[in-house]
Amino acid sequence: MAVTTLDPHTALVVIDLQNGIVGNPGLVPHTAAEVVERSALLADAFREQGLPVVLVRVTAAADGADAVRGRIDGPSRARSFPEGWDVVVDELAGHPGDITVIKRNWGAFYGTDLDLQLRRRGVTQIVLTGIATSIGVESSARAAHEHGYHVTLATDAMSDLDAETHRNSVERIFPRLGETGTTAEIVELLAKTHA
């Protein structure tokens, strides 16, 4: 189902398009370059309409002091990161009106000022893009839905390390949280909504 509505006060929220994440090889079904290009296209369209663009980036303290605690069955999350890994990619950076949110978790809401930034601007809907579909994007979509925002997911402007987890998010989870659409559909609807 294609996206049907964009509220007058909609924000674009871009998840983790930063040097250390877009450099990950093997993203599916879209390459990092495609995700960045489509997210930049959406960001330009939102800026043109005077709508908020939020660039969310994940970071961690070098000593791991701010790492999420808790037992997990998966591999340890403790690791070191190279200098500049948490810097937003050049294609999206450098716009003084954009909002930057720094997170230390999968989702963009918990432990950040994202909800406050959106509510102060009267935002009622968010459009999400980013990497990884099943982690940062899905976690943020779930939280946005729980916070009462209308959620739209630009499914061709997100990707994952695993095709099945991407497909599960897009086909099973996202329809329960909001509407999905392509970058082109969202840009077209944005132009109509703000004509």
C-alpha cells in the first residue's frame, strides 16, 4: 500500500547515515549509496518546503561507559570505533537548519531529545529512512508510533545487513506502525500537500 497522507507538519527523520555505518558492505536490498542518495533527495524536498529534517546519529564513549547494559545471547557489543565513524555523511551534513539528535541505543527516541524537538515544532508525522531497517529504523518507528506520531516509512531509502530481517520489517512490522512508500511517492505527495 502506498503512502496516502502527509500532515502539514511532517518531519523527515534520517537514522544512522554516518561514516561508520554506510561503509558497511553487504547491505540489502539497497546499497548504502542508494539509501544515502534517496535520503538526501527527501531531505532536499523537506527543506524546500520549510519542514524539519532530523539527522540521527549513534555514538558511544570510547570506554564503553554509556553502553546499553543487559544480558544478550548474541555477540558482545563492546568494541572500539575508528575516529569519525559517527559523523553524518557529507551528502546530508552541512545544513544549519537541520536538527541533529545523538543516540546511544537502537531507537532514536529513548534517551534523546527527539520527541521534544518534534513537539516544539508542532510535528504530527514523521517520515523515516536509514540503516539498518530492522534495528535503528524499526526501533524508531515503533517508538514514534507509541508516542502518537503518524509514521511513514520510505522503504527504498533503508537497508539492512540481512534480506530476511529487512523483508520482515517492511512486510510484517511497518504496516502495523504506519504507511509505507517509495522516495518518489513521498516526494510527489509532499509537493501536492504543500503546493
